[in-house]
Amino acid sequence: LGLQQFFPCVLPPGGGSGGMQPFGYPAQTGYGAPPGGAMQPPPAGGQPMSNPFGAGPAAGGVRSSPFGAPGAGGPPAGGMGAPPTAPFGAGAAPPPPGPGGSMAPPPVPNMGVDAYGAPPAMGAPYPGAGSGPGSVEPPPGPFNPANAAAGARPAAPNFYSTGEVTTPSHVPGLASAAPGQDTTTTLKDIELCNSPPHFVRSTVGRLPNSLSSKQKCNIPLGVVLQPLAPLPPQAEEVPAVNFASVGTIIRCKTCRTYINPFVKWEANGRRWTCNLCGMSQMTTDQYVQALDETGRRVDRFQKPELCKGAVEYIAPGEYMVRPPQPPVFMFVIDVSYTAVVTGMLDTVVASIKESIQSGQIPGGQRAQLGIITFDTSLHFYNLNSNLSQPQMMVVSDLEDLFLPLPDDILVPISESESVIMTLLDSLPNIFRETTINESCMGSAVKGAFMAMKHIGGKLMVFGACIPSIGDLALKSTRDNPRLLGTDREVELLRAVNDGYKDLGAELTRAQISVEMFLAPQQYIDLASISPLAKYTGGDVRYYPNFHIHHSGAKLHSELKHVLTRYMGWEAVMRIRVSRGWKITKFYGHLFIRGQDLLVVPNCHSDQTFAIAIDMEDNVTPDPILCVQSALLYTNSEGERRIRVNTWAGLTTQSFNDIINSVDVQATTTMLSHIALEESLKTTLTQGRNRLQQQCQQIVSVGHSAPNAEALQFLPLYIMGMLKSAAFRGTNDIGADLRTYIWTRLATLSVSQLAAYYYPRMMALHTIPENCGISDEHGSITLPDMLNLTSESMTQDGVYLLEDGDTMLIWIGRAVDSGLLQSLFGAPSFEQMESQAAEAVIGTRGDPFSEKVSAILRQVRAERPVPYMQLKIVKCGEPLEPRFFASLIEDRTVGLQSTYTEFLQRMGYRPQSQQNP
């Protein structure tokens, strides 16, 4: 045990450990140059750009695809005609497509109106799709097809529009809807009472009521849940319900379902029947209330739990096994040579300092914090508030770990803030001259576990190199690039052993969740490390080739978000479904205890889960399927809460009703989960085959329902999956990167995941006058979304592409010099420096530059997680193939098929060629 007393450090002018840059980063001196260096300027020339892979310039100035998609001037390869405007022969075609006949961008499904106001068009992955050229009318909604006829569409579909919801004068009993009851009325009632779509989304709004109708539809049945999702603008807060006056929360005595709008009342309110298991039971005396002539309680609109699908119960003492846990943050920070020289250590300490000083870390006086650093040994810190300087204690014996002191590793932030700040200021200087470039990350996590297992909390691990010594050491020799793109690639995507998974299970039992921030320069074996986050309900953030110059802002923003978002502690969740149905699979980052208890030690607003459901064998399903999730957690103020979301869907034998209720993006999410699991269990080839088989089934079903717009767009999303970095069979994606992508997709919200598979592209050189300007609500109207094909682009254009993770701006070679000057301050294309241009947008005071800057701000506001880096790509630069790989309607490196060719491979036949 080495004991070292800190002494005050002599700080250079400006405070901290050097002159401060934005976000409080130290001046970037002493760091190695960022990898890669400046790009070489492209060859001069003003004519339309030629294919960077060797083909000649596109005719008429329209850029040809770098991967060989036909230009506007000639017919598609193979002599095929233009793709159909409605792939399955729908009578009403969308607005005219762009050159080459590519489809309009996916539409915004109409989710109907719920008790929280008019819902968003949450099905559209891209706010700002608008209603201009290249867009289509919304498809029929799952509950009220008449809504589509109105043609109304919000300017920013990811946001919820406001709307007054009036209390209906007549709401019949839902769970007891008689066979002859008006279906439209029942659907409207379900819609009013359901948990809103930002919390719960089902792949279909109308469920099949028999095995035969399920097999005919061939759509995966599942529900995606984001229990603590951020509220959209103007959405109503989730009401808090306190049953203290009743004595206990009203729940079914048999299946433990929470009281909800869909239960059936009888005996003038003295009995009620559970809508999930059918059990009839007495109503607690204090909760009895008379019924009206429709069989519903007369006070139902005064009690949120009886009229709203999303409520939060204040849990009584019986829901606690110990005093509520305080918010605990333990930082385990790599201080090896790589972490120091790349600026990772500086970025991390600056972000922690800013979060503390801003007062945004939740928990107030209750919040606790600890810091451990590591390289080839562990460094614990005594942060007792009575110390003038923190004490460092070094534990070098990794074979026999122990805590060097029983207390004061975890301390209240409010009491020890000055000691914590002194330590954070000192850390970069203490390790500035280190030459140690190895990591004992596994031992460091175990040391942190020993320090916090008595209380639980959030364990944040920052790593810059592979854990090579100590417990759970890994070998960099496992990396084998020759396997990439082959059937054996999956060997690199599986953990080398269960060490980190088993450690995660141990942490979960102590209510500890792990968030990982990994910023390596080389292979780190993410496949073996990531189970530590997955099985504790945490996430992995990956910054390959990290350097503070180009990635510091991203790490800073994402760490601050993790520290300050809405979160809960020591959480467990249970999901229940109606009689006749069963949950067949859980997806997401969680630990399953027993059969169905989901353990998520630290829950938060970004957390997304999914379940696959199926019919029970030899059981007739109830007329209404109900799904209820209950998340029991402690909020940061120390209150025990139960967030309950209840969703209901009517079952039907009607094939058309089921197909017309498909939620394209929720279905895409389920297909992604299924294919990712298949790929990891078998091979990537098998995962791709699974997607193609599903697509063939969807296309086949589409022939029977030519007017179902959902079925017209699902093949487009599936093609996007096959061409994405998650699934494409190329050897340009390293094992760590592929693992990170898979890990990220497992926890993404529905709209974020859909954007990853079908990005949004818009033209910036022709911004309409009404775009780029704030409206009365502060929202920025975005330009219309373009089809993802090079035929939407011209040589004199500037185009923004975003996939929910990164923003790319592509600049054609023939762009007007005046536009370049006003936007980037560059006199010409040849003299423009891409890396410098990123920081210039919006700083020149030019109206056009301000508009573009406002558009970028709006995109970031709509996708606050993760922090979206902006990259400028000039025509001919090395990053250009990444931009064009996202134009999925062309042939790409991931799949050499245009959308038309892909549909035909999947079995599409024009209506004129189908059998009568």
C-alpha cells in the first residue's frame, strides 16, 4: 500500500492545468497530432464530378452513384423499367418521384389522438419531412383511417402537436366490449386511454385473433417500451397517483396487474374483473364508487389510473426492502499513456467538473461520488471533507485486491466538493509524464464494486486500451482482420469467455449499473467487455482513434448527458400480457432474474426495451390484448415510484385491418432485434438471410393488400438494414466497431433506430424562405427530405445527411463560389479546407449561413442523444464513400442492388403480372 499526500499544484495562468478551450478542455499542447492529418485537396476542375471509383461524369450534371447506380440519363441495369410508384400496385400513387423513379421517403404513420394531446407522427423517422415534393400522404392510422383523409401533417413530425382533449360523454366498458359493439367506438376509446407512443409502440395496432390470421400476416408481433422516455413538447406530464387514503395500491390478487382503464366493473362498483387474467374480485371499501349507465365508474375522469395508460404510483413502504438508495456515481478512469496523450483524461475530468459546478447532477444533498484511477495498479482516493488535500492510496497487488480504507472513498458531493475539485484539477498533472500503457480494467471494476456494493449506484468506466493485466485480462492477439466479411467473423463478435458477463451479474445483485466510455487507438476486444454494460442495464460509448481535437466535444456532451438525464435507482420491471398471449423474448440491456423479473439497477430516460409476443397454444385470446409494464424504482429525490404503462389493442380476423395497422418503425425495430440475435447465434450470413426471408414474406403479403402503405415501406427499411454497417458483408468494419454498432442498436429508441437504417437527406443550397427560421414555438422548419439516391443530387449542390449518429455535409465540385464564401468563408472549392469549415458555419453573420446553422441546431435538438458530430465532405475526399454508402436506393458497397432490383429479387410483381 503506497500512501501519497497531495500538495497544491502550481497552475499556469487561466486555471486548471492550462489555458482553457471550449467545454473547459485544457489548451491542446503536448498531445500528439490527431491521426490522419490534413486531407489532400482534390484535383481542380469545374465540370460535374465523375464517379470517384473510376466512371466518367454523370450526364447533365447529375451525380452518378459511386457504386454504380444508373444515372438519370439511361435505363436501369438489366433493361428493367422504372420502379413502380406504388410497389404493390396501389391505385393511388404518391407524388411524382425524382429522376429514375425512386420511391418517395417513408411516410409518417398516423398514430391517432390520445389523452396527452394530438400524437406525433412518431412513425416518421425524420422531422421536417414536410409535405412538399418527394413526400407522401400519411398512411391510414391503426385506429382511425379517416384521419389520413385530412392530410394534416405537422412541420416537425418527431414533435407532438398540441391539442385539447375533451372528456367524452360516453365511454363504454372496454374490456367487456360485446361482439356487436361498434368497433370504431371501441377503437377510439382504446386510443384515448392507451399509454402514448413515446412510451409504448406495438408492431401492429390490431392483433390477429387466431393462429391462421397471424400466419397469413407474417408480421413479427412485439411491443417496444421506453418507460421513462422524455416528454415531447406540449405533452402532459405523467400523473402521480397516491393510494395512501385507500391504504394500498389496487392490484389484481391473482396476477398482480395494476388497476387500469381497461378493467371491467360490476356489482355497482363493488367488484372488478382483471383485464389480463379475468379474475373477479372485491373492490377495497375505500375505493368503491358507483357506476353509470354504461357500466363505468362515474369518477373515472377524476382518477388518472382509470382513464390514462401512463401513470406513476407513489409506492408505500411495502415496496421497499431497505431505505431508498441515494444517487451514487463512481468514476473509474484509465490514466495510462494513451488516455493522457490523446486528451481523454482531460476531457473526462473537465466534464465531471462542469457537471458538478452547474448543479445538474441529480440528488442534491443526497448525491455521492467516488473516483478511482488505474493503469497497472489501482489508485483509490480519500475524499473526506475534513482533508485539506485528497489522499491517494495505491494498490499494486492485483491478485489480492482490498480496500485501503473502509470509508471516504464514496462521499457526499455537497460536503466534499472542494476536495473533489482539487483532485479533478490535479489528475491530469499527476499522470502527465506517465509511460505506462497497460490497463487493469477488470481489476479496477472489481475494486469499485468492493467500494460501492453496500449501497449500489452508477459505475462509469473510462478506458483507452485493452485490459491486459489483472483480473479478466484479454489478449490483443485475438483480433484477426482476415476473418472480417467471412462466416467466421462472428467468432470475433462473441465474448472470448463469460468473465465480464458473470461480473455483470454480480454487480446487478448489488444494484450497480455500468456505463462504459471507451476511447482506444487500437483493438480493445469490445465483444468480451461489453457484456459488463449489457447485463447491468448500462450502455457502451465507443470513440475509436479518439483525440481531444476532433472527438472531445462528443465525449464531453455524452458524459454530461449521462450524469444529468432523468434516472432512477435500484429498479426492477415486470411486463404482463393478457390471457391467450405469452412473451417469448426480451430484448435490451437488462438482467432477467427468474422467468420474467427484469433487473435494471439504474434506469433512465433513454432506456428502451422490447418484447416479442405470441399466442398461447390451444387458448383463444381475449378480444382485447393488453400489455402492462410496471417499473419499480427510486427517483433521485429518494421517493419510491412505480411507472405503469398500459397498452391495449383490439384483436380481429380481418387481414386488411391488421395490415393497415402496422407501425413501420416499430416493426423495423423488432426485425432488427431478431436479425441481430440470429447473427450472433449463427453467422452474419444467416442474419441477412433471415431479413431477406422476412422481406420476401412481406412482399408476398403486399400482393394481397396492394393499398397497405406500411407494406410498401417495410422492404425499403429492410434493404437499409442489409446495406448498413450492422449487417453488410464487407471486410471494412472492424470487430470492435461492429460490436459497438450491435450494442447500440440493442438500446436505441424506435425513431433513432429507424433513422440509422434510413437516414435523412436534405438540400442546403436551395433552402426555401420559410426554412431555417424559428416559428412561434421556437422550432425550426427543415427543408424537405430527399430520396436516398444520387439522382436527387447535382454537382452544384450542398447536401446534409444525418442518421441519428453523425451529420455529413457533401459539397459538389461545381458549387457557386458565393455560396461557399457566405457559408464557409472559402473563396473557391479548391481553397476550402474541410476540417476548418466545420467551425465556420453560423459565425460569419451571413443570413444564409445563419439559416444553415439553425437547421443544424434543429437536427441536433431533435436527436439530442448521442451528440451528433458534423463532418464536411468535399467531392473527391476520402470520407466521400461513407456519404454515398448511405444512399440506400442506389447500389452500394453493402448490396449491389437498387431498390427496384431488390424488390424484384424479393418476388415483387406488378399488379398487371399477378394472377387474377
